[in-house]
Amino acid sequence: MKLLLDEMHAPIIADALTRDSWDVVAVASTAHLRGMSDSDLFTHAAAMGRTLVTENIVDFAPLVGQWAIENKAHAGLVFTNPKRFNRATLAYPGNLIEALRSFLNDPPINGESWTWWL
């Protein structure tokens, strides 16, 4: 499984998971992805076969619904809970790194066009 971390998530998360041999890209450290619209980012993730990791349910949940209506496949969407992975705490980003490691090592879901909550 390949991941794309949305812009709100620290690039250090991608760095740590990449050191573990996972294929993870952070939007925040990829110039051509920063500032991209949510729709374009989701399309890019799907085209690259990357599962998008975001806490932005407000924008991405409707996109997933629209894609389902249009019968368009994507590589998965992981919603992170901003209370559990609060970027203003000392636990972050370590707690998200550990949660994603666990998710990647033993994926609870497979196939395409799925949504998962961490």
C-alpha cells in the first residue's frame, strides 16, 4: 500500500514510514502538490495508486460520495481524527506514525474505493 499524506500532516511522518520501507509521500514536502485543490489531490492520489491520509472529512467525504455515484475507483481514503492525532500536542506526530505503521503492517481493509477511520 502506498500513502499520500494530506498537507496538514507533518512530512516527518512520511520520512519515518519511508525509513521502514513503506512508500509514503507528504503533500507538505512536495512542491507541485502543495496548495492543490482537494478534488485535484484526490484525483492525483487515485492516478498514482496512493491511499490518501487526511483529517479533512468536510471536503473529502463528499468527493468519495461523488466518485461512488460516478463509479470511479480510488486507492482508498484514511481519515485521521484530529482529537486523537492533535497536531498541537507533544504526542504528535509519533502517535500518528505508530498508528499508520500498525495500519500498514496489518491492513484491516483491502481492495479499492474504501474509507477507513484512524
